[in-house]
Amino acid sequence: MSVESVQLRDGEEQVNSLPKLASYRRIVVKIGSALLVDRVTGLKRDWLESLGTDVAALSASGVEMLIVSSGAIALGRTVLGLPKGALRLEESQAAAAAGQIELAKAYAEVLSHHKLRAGQILLTLADTEERRRYLNARATVGTLLRLKAVPVINENDTVATTEIRYGDNDRLAARVATMMGADLLILLSDIDGLYTAPPHQDPHAQFLPVVEAITPDVEAMAGAAASEYSRGGMKTKLDAGKIANAAGTAMIIASGTRLNPLAAIDRGERSTMFKASLTPVNAWKTWISGNLEPSGRLVIDEGALVALKSGKSLLAAGVREVAGQFTRGDTVAVFGPDGREAARGLVAYDAADAVKIAGRKTNEIGTILGYDARSAMIHRDDLVVRAAKRAATAKE
């Protein structure tokens, strides 16, 4: 079993030998509904204010912070006076519609106290699973981060149904973390970490401060959700961990029931760290490079080839030829001037527009196309530079 079997007695703090949160570059924090909303009184404002203080402190230290927040339905049902218990689909969607407004307002107010801006993002399953929508979602979130805003992300429960939803924000948070290249995912919940068995069922369950890998033995420790507001439980958190860890993102499960929950992690209060894989598989780039048949071809000049090899994006100025019928988000093969395939990536333009802007400078693109467009033909995050054999069809 791939765990660090340090046993802690109730009330005992763990020795924190893990990196401080300020040492991470980009952190996604997921917040459970039960932490944010009281069934009777509604929003837990004091708790949210304390979280805002933690987020502001990490932002001031240079960490890019993203929040994946549950709570819209829970808050909306309080606002609308809906009864306790299971809701019909249309009631859940109505509760989400009312609650999302209140939730976004609360985050904006709390973060503004620290001179931070919030940007609301509502996602559905298709927004991270379909290529074109994935690109749009990532571009929006990335732009918010560059503008020093804090993205506040939730599933769009106003339109989501059972067939087209994540169903819990743990997995959504993991998808966001991998989509945005975060190096740490923090799941704040009403449990302080992983135990060898659900602690509310087994008084002898042992706490596990570090998990080296999520094995079948570890998965067997998961129980069901303990709160009426929770859609997931430990199982969904472990599912999230598998998504994140495989992509090189570490994950922490920690209690959010205390004030200043992120500062508490840094103080060494109880939490479980799930370590990132030492040999992460970049599933996104593997998908681009090997699992998709290119829909088109771009031939680039020597300067663009040198730029790609140095880790830069492909700009329109370096493109000499465009071939194929493709749309934005499709995979295209990129060939150097010697006829060898140099890279493969997801193109940011439809074929007709790519033809129009090939060889043109970035500041000319908007005028040529008549709309505000991406600065790169293929962004480096969607580009796999590869060594490949000569492709005789490169200029057919």
C-alpha cells in the first residue's frame, strides 16, 4: 500500500515537512458546499472572509490562485426557501440560478477587500471535454490570471443535467487544475484527510498524512459523502487525485471547517498530501501527438522552426503554406522547410482564416479578419514538438 503510515492521535498536529503553499506557482482550491452555506442562516460570511485573507496572502507572494466553488444550489435553496431534502431537477436549476448570483457577489466583495478582482467562470462537462470549448475555457481563465484576477469557477448547474454534468466539483477541480497546468490542487472539505476507513464508521481508522500513489488498496478506504449538501465523498476525491497526480499535480485534502484553512495547512495542521507522479503523463499532449489524425498541414519557415524548438508558440508570421480543411481546435501537422514533420498541435483558426493570415504579423490579424483573434496560430500549450521521419506529402 503506497502510503506513508504515520499514525496521529486525535487532536495531534502532524509535523509539516511538505513545501509551504507559497512555494507553488499555481494553486486550485476547491471548496465544498457545507463549508460555505448553513442550511438555516445561509452564507457563512466569516469563513469566506478568512479564506479571502488566505488567498490574498498567497497572491501577494506570487502564487496564481484559482477557486472552484460549490455552494450555488445550497445557497439558492436557502434564498428561495426551498424545503430540506432532495430537489427535483428544475428546482435544483432554479436554486443554482438564484444562488450563483449571491455567491459571485460574495466572492467579489470578499476579494475586493484585499484589492483583488474576481472573475466568474461557469463550466459544463463539454467545456473541458470538447476541444474547441476547452480552448476557449482555458484562454479565458488564463487571461484572468494574467490580469491578476482570481477565477471563481463552478459547474453551470442552471443547465446541467445528469447526462451532461460532472456531478461533483472534486473532479471538476481536477480537470481545471490539469487544464491550467496547476502544480497543486487543494480540496477543502468537512473531513481533514484520508483515513484507512471512514472515521465516522470505524473508530479505529488511522489517519494517513501522505499518500505516495492512489492504488486499489487506497481506493478501498473511501466512503460515501457525510453531508446532505455533498454530492461526492472520499471516492470522488480519490478520483480527482488520480486525474491530478497523473498529470504532475499534487493534491491536498484538508478540513475547511476551521477559519483560515489555507494558513492552517501551512501551520502543519492535519491534512493528507497526495504526491504527484514522478513520471507524469501529459495526457493532453499525448492525445495531440499520437491519438488524433491531423486534419491539415502547416509549412513554416526556419525562424519559426527555431522558435518552436525553444518552446515558443507558432505565430502566423512564420507560416508559409496552409493545406487541408480544418476548423479551430482541430489537430494539424507542422512541417519545417526541409519537409520533415516538426510538430503537431491544435490550431487556433479555421483553415480559411489561416490562409488569409499566413505570413502576416500579429498586429495585422485583427484588420485582416475583422475580429479580435488569438495571437498564436498554435499556442505552445497545445503544441508537441517532435522528431519525425520525412513526410513526402507535406507539400502535396
